[in-house]
Amino acid sequence: MLFETLAFHSSYSGVYPSPQTLPEHFTRYEKYDYSYTGHYFLEYQYRFTRLISVGFQADVEGIFWKEGSFDRYHQLKATATPVHNWDLVLMPTVRFTYLEKPWVRLYSGLGAGILLAFDNQGGFKPAPALNLNLIGIEIGKGPWGGNIELGMLNALTDAFHVYQLGSRLLSVGAYYKW
């Protein structure tokens, strides 16, 4: 969550050197106490040939914070408002396997779909999403195994509405084959 932790963080915590010199009605609105879930995702792949498989992926992450107004002494003026923001990405995917050995497979992939951003304040925004899997390594023999992917998940509508940018640079997962 590189982008999310850079873009969504506590605003300036105003502890002023001489608060008594500020106007008595001084108020500053702040967002603070950020926390993040990280990305959790599920994917299904159907292998058409040894080289090509198609599937579907669902990815979810949460970003949580509190909002409130503070007086000149940095005392919260009213009860803080907790904000819980969720980003759900739904996308079809295609995967290209270019090396297959008994215990190791190397692949790359691409996914394109939609991000649904919603929160507990009634906000809802859809945005196009794109997942680029530069290289993936699958290790295992038999039905169980694991994989590591290097890539990035992006979702934005324009320069002012960026939801994910370079997210999931490194993904680690487990799989089961039927």
C-alpha cells in the first residue's frame, strides 16, 4: 500500500508555541489516527492451454481514520468522527505462462476492471482499475503451492481522484489446484 500510506496520512497536528495569542474561536479540522488493512485478494484461473489462462480477481483493502475539530490548545471540540473507507476491485484477468517445470512456473498477467470505493459516511465512487503483473513465480507440485508476484494495481478516474497507484507492488499468495 505504498500510495495509500503516502496519500492518506494524518494532517498537521497543530500544537502552537503561543496558543493564547490565537483568536478564542480558532478551530482547525484534522484527520488523524490512520490505519490500513493491506490488500486481501482471491483469484480464480482457468487454464486453456499450457501458455494461456483466464480468470477473475477480487481485491479489497481498508483505510480507516478519525476526523475532528480542534481548538487553539489542540483539544478536540466534539466527538471524533470515525471514517472507514473500503476499496473493492473486481476484474477479469489473463495470465501467460512462459516457463513450466515440475516445481516452478514463471508467468506474467494483466487484469482490467472496476474499483468500488465506499465508506461509512455514505460515499461511493467507481473508478477503472488496471493490474499489471510483471512477473510471477509459482512454486509447488500437486494441488497446493505458493506464488510471489511483482507488479502494480492502479485505479484512478483523473489526477484528482487517485484511489490506488502502484499498489500491490509485491504480492504473496497460496493456491489450490482442482
